[in-house]
Amino acid sequence: MQGLFLEDLSLGQSAELTRAVDEAAIVAFAAVTGDENPVHLDEAYAATTPFKTRIAHGMLSAGYISAVIGTRLPGPGAIYMSQALKFKRPVKIGDVVTARATITAIDAEKGRVTLETVCEVDGKAVLEGEALIMVPRRPA
């Protein structure tokens, strides 16, 4: 399975995916990563925080960006080189997250692409960032 090649990409090109954040996703993420912070798993504890309820792990939303890059733009064959993230708002159980990556720069010489990355809930950014991706060239 092969995603897009460097030669297939253009500035402004974008892809996205949407995921509903549910109890199972939060519990599974905690189990896989070992991040058992009670703000994610314990409603009584979370009620004492500024959020007043449980929130999803920020890196769960970041994982949705990884899914866009690894499966859609550029897709299979792309290699993550870096990702900057800024968490803007919490994601709560029941929220629907749309993750989007948009090409902002192409370095044809190095075979790298810069992507603006964002996750939104109800049209508001919950996470913003920038990714640098190595993209394969089309075989000769």
C-alpha cells in the first residue's frame, strides 16, 4: 500500500478525519500509553479540576493528526520528522474531533513537506500545530 508521492502534492492540499471521543477510546489510550492521570479516568477527581469533568488525553487528539498523515495526506510511506503542538481547549467525552492537515510548504530538494495541523470540536480549535514529513518520491 502506497500513499501519495512528493510529486502528487501541492500547496493548500488538505485531508481530514473525524472521530467521536468516547469512554472506550480514553480507557484504551490510558492502557496503551500508561497515562492514567485521574483527570482522564476518575470523574470524582476531575470534578475538582478547572474542567469540572473528565477530559481526553491531549495526545489522543494528536494521534488523530498522525492518522490523517499516515493514512491520507501524504499517507502510507510518509515518515514523521517532527510535530509541534499547542493545546487550546479540552476535549470531553462525547466530543466529535475533526483532525485536519494542510500542506503549507514543499521542499522538493529534501523531499519534505510542512503541514499545518489542527483538531477542532464544534468548529473551535482544540489543538494547533505544525508537522514536518518526509515523503517518498515517485519511482523512476
